Amino acid sequence: AGGRVVNLIGNHEHLNVRGALQYAGTLEALEYGGLLQQRQAFKADGWIGRQVAQEFQAAVVVDGTVFVHAGILPEFAAGGVDKLNDMVRSSLYFPTETNVFAQQGPFWLRRYAMG
């Protein structure tokens, strides 16, 4: 990628923006000043939440290869990465009818890793 860094949204970012911090440990919460501060940081108007919504991507194509956090099924790839990124951004903080955050979505899919 020529030194380019692309931040991808993964399942933990998704959980954090939804306020589900079950995977965050006590030490991690302390880095934010406590659990309430950590939750606030990941809200839509929080400093990390804004960054995730504006700068992170669900998928990116680099030199003809698609990168996502977990895996991508044809139903999500069919519209291209721009459509997927738009769908994720529009539903990240405001849940919609999309199943992009479900077990078979690009943040949780383990089909390819498990064989």
C-alpha cells in the first residue's frame, strides 16, 4: 500500500460504539479515566466515536485485494466497498434493517478462517 495506513472497523470497535464494553478490561477503562469516560469517548459525539465514524472503513481495496476485519460474503461485496462503507457509517450509531453487523457480516464472519 506504499506505506498507507487504513483503519478498519472491527467487531470490537462496533461493540464499543454500541456501549457494549464486555471485552474491555479494568485497566483499559482506567486509561480513559473510568468506564463512563470510555463509554463517552466511543459515543457518536465522543472523540473516538467521531473518528471511527468519519475515518475508519468497513472495507478497502488495495492493489485489487479487498480487506475487511473478518470476512466478506457476496451479499456484502456485490455493491462494492463504497456502498458497504456508506451502509456501515449510516447504521453504526443508528441501527437500521441491515444485517451488516450480524454474525455473517464483515466484522464477525469466521467462515474463511475456520476452513
